[in-house]
Amino acid sequence: MIQDTLGAPLTLPNGQVVPNRLLKSAMSETIGPLDNRVPETMKTLYGRWADGGIGLSVTGNVMIDRQALGEPGNVAIEDDRDLDELKLVAQAGKRAGGLIYVQLNHPGRQVPRFLNEDAVAPSAVPFGPKMASSMAISRALTDAEIEDIVQRFATAAHVCEQAGFDGVQIHGAHGYLVGQFLSPLTNQRTDRWGGTEDHRRRFPLAVARAIRAATGDGFGMAIKINSADFQRGGTSEDESMRSIQALAAEGMDFIEVSGGTYEAPAMMGARKKSTVEREAYFLEFAEKLRSSLQVPLCVTGGFRSGAAMAAAIDSGAVDMVGIARTVAVDPDFPNRLLNDGDVRVEIVPRKTGIGPIDAIGILDLIWYERQIKRMSEGRDPIPDEHPIWTALGVLKTHGFDAFRSRRAR
Ligand SMILES: Cc1cc2nc3c(=O)[nH]c(=O)nc-3n(C[C@H](O)[C@H](O)[C@H](O)COP(=O)(O)O)c2cc1C
């Protein structure tokens, strides 16, 4: 039965027990104030998802450096200034028996120009013509700056542990800094951080080791990573498999597989029709990876029905399924899956029907952020809310600029 498969507990390598197989994948909340501190509304949001029955919640990406935000409204953890608020978020996220991990991120080059004019990256590689005008121009990091960023990941993880979170997840997917180091397209360094495949892998391995050194034994560490970048010259499936094995050896408690970058957004379904129909965009990759990996595996992207989720787990390819947009529309979806099994949430493109606005692209994403914001304010999402309200809301708050490539998920 679907309910039995999805409701089976899972023990992670660190001994933590996830009460079911449903993982809420990271969704940037974009509810932080201008000083990037932890808002009170974050507690309400994670309490809402906890009450909905999710087994393991991963927060939206939290930045490790206030000078390097990925999008407006990010929360940043640089030290313990928000420890009290973070404790409340952790408590709320666990109040129904599930686990909560914080996703840690540095955007590197993948940042809109209006947000950061001094973006840093492994190498100064410009974006292609479609995005070049809206994205920041980045410069290459120095060796000392790279070491500083590694330590920032560790500091943030230590603060998360103090606050009572169950673990942290390194955001190694979707073309952000960790992914930029891994990719031969964006990492053209010739020092110890680039050149060969092993050298490109040094940064994520260093981050993982630093987090392990800064946190206690039972604290969880995970990574979300691309199956592939789906970009010519980017990280391939074969190389990604080898990276995942190397990272697993650093003591990951689970690995979440996604794919794509800002320039090739495979994580949102921009892929083969057959893969989308099958619901799980990256399941084939997980199937290939499974035999060489002992660490619990999760695949995210495309799941809409209990039947497809249970089939993915029953196939033995994955241990957990990651869901994002469905729980932004219906935070009680996990409980409905666990009680009734054969239920689904449809995800439709959010279009206004007004050509020039829809052509701008990220309206869809902002529509979901709007539902997340509603939940953070103690309200219910509106699953059929007309996207025109999103468009008008954005124009009112940010003007036309906000529609430009604002973030990459
Ligand atoms: C509003 C929104 C924000 C997102 N923010 C993040 C993020 O901060 N970190 C991340 O790894 N993925 C992020 N994602 C991607 C999701 O975690 C997930 O990989 C993607 O939505 C595909 O899963 P789904 O088909 O279940 O929605 C975001 C997605 C949405 C819709």
C-alpha cells in the first residue's frame, strides 16, 4: 500500500529517525527583513509544514554571508545574533515529530545585478547573452576568500546546531557557488581549487569537512546536488556520480538529487516530456547511482502523486522523495498522502495570459513565494490564486526590475 511505503520510518547514518519518507525540499522563503535577520514569521511557516506531517523539512536557502545574497529577503547566518529566533524555528519545525535541516548557501556568480555588483565566483565567467544584462558580473575569488567561505559554512552549521536544528544541508545544486566549483564550465582555475576533476571537488569536500569539524557527532549533514547541469560544458552525470561518492565518504546523512542551473532550469521540469510524465525528473540517475552508494538517497523534482512517490521508493532507487511546489500549495499534502495514499496535487504553469508579463519568466516562482509568505503570516495558501495578483503585487513593491531574472531556486 502507498501509505505503508510512504509511512515507513527511515534511520539515517547518524541515528536520527525520519518518521516517514517525505522530505520538504528547500524553498526560499524570501520573508527576511532588510538586515537579513530571522523573522518571527519563519517560526509560523515551519510549524505549519510540521503540522502537515512532513518527515523531514529542509528550510529555504540561508545565506552564509550577508554581502553575498542570492535574492532579496534572504535570511543570513553569520554568527549567533539570531540564536533565540532560530531556536523557535527549530522547535516549531520539530513539533509534530519530524526533523528539520537548514539549507546553507552561497550564490557565487548566480545573483542578479541589482542585488550585488561585486559577485564572486571560482572564475570570472560571464553568463550567456540571454542573461548577461540582468546578472552580476563576477570576479574570481582569491585563495584566502575561498578559505573564508569554507569557514563561514562551518560557523553557520555550528549556530544551527546550537539552535537545535537536526542538521544542515549544503546547497550544492542549481548552479550556485558549490555547483560552480564542481562545473568545468564555471571553474577554470588552475590552482588547487580547479583544473582537474579532483581539484574542482576540493571546495565541497572542504566545506563538508569544516562542517563536520565544527559540529557534534549526532548532528546531521546532507547535500543537495545536481545529477547534471544540463548545460554544454557543465557537470556531466558521470562526473557528478563520482563527486557524490566522494562527498558520501565525508559522512553525509543523506544525499538529495536535483539538476539544472539558472541557465538550464531542469529542476523545475524543463526536460524530456517522458520524464515529466513519470513525475520524477531525476529518478533514472538515482537508479544508476544506487548500487554504488550506501548513504540514504532522495530525489526531488516532479512528484505530484502518492502512487509515483511510492513507486520510486518501492523500486529501491531512493529512500525518500523530495517535494516542493505541492507543499507550497497544500501544506497538508504529507498527511493526506500518509492517510489516504492515492492522492495528488496538480502543478500548473502560473500565467496571467498577458504576453509581455508572462514572457518575463519568473512570475511562476514569485507566485509560489507569495503562497509561502501567506503561510508565514498564519494564513492558508490560495491554490487557485490568479497570477495577476502576483504580477500586481510585485510591480507595487519592487517595480519592473523585480521581474528580471531574480533568482535561480
Ligand atoms: C519558490 C521556490 C523556491 C525555491 N527555493 C529553493 C532553494 O532555496 N533551494 C533549493 O535547493 N531549491 C529551491 N527550489 C527548488 C525546489 O527545492 C525543488 O527542487 C523544485 O521546486 C522541484 O521540485 P517540485 O517539482 O516538487 O516543486 C525552490 C523552488 C520554488 C518553487
